[in-house]
Amino acid sequence: MAPLKSLEKEYPLIDSNFQSFCSSHGIFSVEDFLLHDLDALIAFADNHPTSQTLKQGIDQLLSTIDALQPPLLNGLQLLEDAQRNKHVLLTGCERIDALLGGGLREGQLTELVGPSSSGKTQACLLSASTVAKHNSSVIYLDTGNSFSPQRIASFVGQSSGHVFDNQVDHILKKVLDRIICYSVFDVYQMFDVLHQLKSNLRSEIVKSNQHVRLLIVDSISSLITPILGGSGPQGHALMISAGFLLKKLAHENNIAVLVTNHVVGGEDGISKPALGESWKSVPHVRLLFSRDFGSNVCHISVLKHPSMASARAASSTLYL
Amino acid sequence: MLSRVSSVRPFLFPPPLHRVPLRVGNVLELVGPSPSAKTHILIHAAITALLPKHYGGLDHFVLFLDLDCRFDIARFSQLLLHRITEDGTRHCDQTLYDLCMARFLYARCYDTFQFLHTLRTLHCRLEKEKQVHGVGVHLLLIDSIGAFHWMDRASMFLSQRENNKKKLFLQTVSEAVVQNIRKLLQVHPMLVIATKSVIFGNKYSTSSNELKGNMEERCSRNVTRNHQTFQYREYMPSVWQSFVTHRILVRSSDDHPVATNYQNSSFYLLEWLLPRLNFADKIVVKDVRT
């Protein structure tokens, strides 16, 4: 929402004459400029006595906006970027990796849906420990105090079975160092953390073993459900813009994003994922978790995946 | 004269878009709840357009504006290879594959202003591509047009118009989008295909109201579902609705054929709403076996 006045210092062409010309057409900010009919504006500028400088000012403004513009890529460039930068992260559970077509893909948003205590948080903790073990950082946004270092320790201990005890301690310390956990209790705190992360990633020159590769939000539905009610569109708008922010972080910084969601009752008594219809178009991959009552066995099926036609089921034993 | 006639040739798409002839300047809207095969249909239309004529294609560039930011290039590549090799019966030509991938232009937008600006600058960029390659863009794919709808609706952006007519931001934005696409179409005539997801949930209207009755009726809902008509609420402003010239509704189908070789497939129903055709096509999306 940059007002045109603020651009005056950096771009002298956008002077007070230009600004008053724009305000006579109802243009006070850069966004107004984008919404306006540009050809009509240029036609008006032609009739103005200072048309040359006005047109230069318009060109200047357009070129500054151009700099922020996403580039037009072709298929080969996209494929190259995907193959070079967007790697697959193992979650630590072979069955889940098989369902996901290899693992969590960087640049994509994966959603785990399921009723409570169906294994979603365990899957998140397992993924965090596996990714941290492979020398990458993990950012964990915990909304319900469910992050458990003890559980991470048991996962690390399980997977390094043949190593001596003191080495396990050493590995564990490194793993826990790489998992950065934030407690967020409302959606605005989440936005704060994500914006901070975005600017940190943009500015920092990071060493290779501190690259953030996984971002977990457990659970995003508990942050968004309280704001979805009400008569206005603000709740939905916040939800969708959170989705876009996560996808932008994922794509531009080659991070895999993992979020969890709960279920609500739908028509005919069948449970369906929470957060409604609009949220369905946000994640790339959706996995449905369910657990039989009184057993340790989790059933996981694919609700949506870009490369898979339909729901495939797998049952996996996650010890809860 | 002949060149003008050949440029107004209709697009000949393979099923499922084959029922109604489409020409440049048409705007086709694919509506459907998520998940339905909308992006899949877009990708197939794109591949048909990219392939050269001797492969059954239309031999021109395609522009894909990804507003959902969910496009998977690996899936696109897989489907393109599948089409080129016709499921393994033909040898895969690497130069052909590279040519087709290079003809696929892609841009991604994270909010309305980026979208507007992309539309505005497309003219110069497409002109450049045309000069370099000699082939123009004749297909514009937008996925999906309602992506920023909620954000635009809630936007507190107040534009102070000179005649005090406080138009809704949503209205202003839609007008700007339609205007920009129209201007683009004047210079680069294209067929526009846009997907739109349903965001207000669906209401199945049934011929009988017995579904609200007892449990037994609910169990036999598979029988009544064949008679349901899908209703969705139109949420795009009227300026976009009147810009659309053709509309297709896609939704997932519950009917599964009995044959067991249809595992790992999804079924969808496709229905033309504008112009109204009174039957539905069935689409089967199968996993591509690599």
C-alpha cells in the first residue's frame, strides 16, 4: 500500500506534479495505479502540458513494479529448478514415504488430517527428528504444547540402534539443536513468526548444515478455526493468506511445509476435514489419518496428491 | 484472406473438451469442487496445444498463470511423455520433448496485485517470445480464477474515487482483471480456460427428501445419488460471469465400474453448463505407470 509520496525521494520523476496528476484521477498509491486503466491515463497525460515528464513518471513507476514481478519461466526451467532444488525429505516411516511418493517434497505443502490422537503429532515429531538427523534445520510451530523432546529422543535412539550410548547422546544433542520450536497460540503470532522467518531467510547467508528444510505447524486448524466463525470474510481471508504465505516460503526457500488439521462432522454423519471448502485448494498433498479404537495401528490414506489418481490406503504401525 | 481464415480455425481438443468447438476469444470456465480433475483437464489441453501438428497437436505456445501456486511440473512432464510415447508404443523423442517443454510458459502470482501486473506486462513478454520463436501464444490457462477471492473480499483497501461512488474492492479488481485480459486478447488472440473452485460447499438437491429420514434410507443413498443435480453458489462478480462464454462443471463421481482393473483410478463427471448439454461425460484418471 505504498503511497506515491513515499517514492518521491528515491525516484525524482515521481514529483509533486506527477502526484497531483495522479490524484486528479483518484490514484494515491501504487495499488491504485495498478487498478487503473493505464491506456486512459496515458491518453490524459498526452493532453497535459507536461506530458513528457508525466509519461516518464509512469514508465518509472511501471519499471519499479516490474522489479518485484515473478519471472515468466518455461517448462524446462521449471523442471530444472524442481530437480535441482526441490528435494524429497524422508519422514522416517517407510510406509508414509511410500504413500507420499518418496517423502515430503520441498516446495509443497503437505497436510495431515485426522481426529485427535490418530498419530498426526507423532508423524510430525518423527519427520522433525529424521530431517534434523540429516543435517538440516526444522522450524516447529507448536500450538497445543504437544512438542515433546523426550519423544524426539526415543525416535533418535530407535534409529541409531547400533551406536554406542555416548554417541547417541551426542547425536541427540545435535538433533535437538536443529529443531527450533515456537509456541504460538493465535494466528497473528503465527504470521509474526512466519514473516520473521521470511526476512531471516532472505537476508542471511546460512551455512549448509543450518538450512531450514522443514516447517511444521501443529496444528494449523486450532489457530484458524476460532477466527472462521462470524459474518465477515476476514477469517477466511486470513486463512487463505496464511496458505499463500506458507506456499511462498516453501517455493522460494525450498522448504517442505507440514501442517496438521482435525476433522469435523459432516453431512450424513461422515467426518470430513475441518477448515472448509476454501482450504481444500491450499495443500498440495493431503493424508488422512485414522486409528482404530484401542489399538496401536494407524491407517493412513491419500486424499489428494498431485501425481496420484486416487485414494490409496496403507496401514502403518506407529507406536503411540 | 487465407491466413485470416486459418487463424480462426477452431481448437480441436481430444475428449473431454471435444463436445463444443472452441475458438480464440472464447473464455471457458471449468467449475468444480476440490478435488475434481480440473487441473488435469488444463494440463491435457496444454499438451494438445503444445504438440506439433504431426503428433496431433496444435503447434503453438501455451501460457499458464498459476494463481493457486500448486502446479507440479513433474506431473506435467510425466503426462507429456506419456502422450509423446503413447503409453510406450512409440519411441520418446528428446528434441520433441524439449521443444514442448520450452513452449510451456509459466508464471505464478501470490496476490491480486501481482496477477494484475502480470496481465499487464504479458503483452510485451509475449511479443518478445513471438519474435524469437515465430510461433505465438494461443492458449491462456488460469488456475484458479477464484484463488484470491476471500482476500479481495476482506480487503480494507479503500480507493477514493472522485465521484464518491464507493465500489467494493472485489468489484474493482474483477473489472480490472477482465479489462486487462480483454486488452491482451485484442493483441494476442487466445482461447482462455480458467478453473474455478467451489468455495461455499455443495448442496445436493435430490428428487426425494428421504435422505433426512431414518438410517436405512441413508444407507441406500447410492441409489438416489444418480438423480442429484449439483448446485453451487456463484461467487465471482457479474463482470467476470458475463465475460465467460462457455462453462463446464466437473465433479467426482461415486459410480465405480465393476471391473477390477480400475484400481488406482478416479472417476469424474463432466457436464457442459454453457451451452447446456443434457448429458454428462465420464472421465477416468488413471495413474501413469512409469
